[in-house]
Amino acid sequence: MSSGPNVTAVGEVAARYLGAILYAIEVCAVSMDGAGRGDDARYYRAIASELADAGGKEPGEPVSNPGER
């Protein structure tokens, strides 16, 4: 049994579908804003921002932590 996610495989799938993932996160964030859950929307937008930033990085280049923004 594995001790955690296969980071390489997860990264490959996330890279392949990055646009769809970012769109889905934004749709959820818009819905949260509409429901008065602005803090939740900001949290998910921070995750989307980190994913978008990582999508433009070279392999091995460090990615920032959303808590550091």
C-alpha cells in the first residue's frame, strides 16, 4: 500500500487538465461569493492562483505556498 499520492502522476494529470481545473475552481468560488462565503472563495482562488503559477514554472523550479502570499 502506498504512503501517499504519486506526486509525479498527480502532477501530470493536473498539468493536462489545468485549464479545466482552474475554471472549475473559479465556478465554485463565484458560487461561494454568491452564497456570502467570501472567505472560502478567497481560499480556493488562492489555490487556483498557486496552480496557475506552478503551470508556468519550469520543472524543479520552486512553487510558493499560498500562505506566503
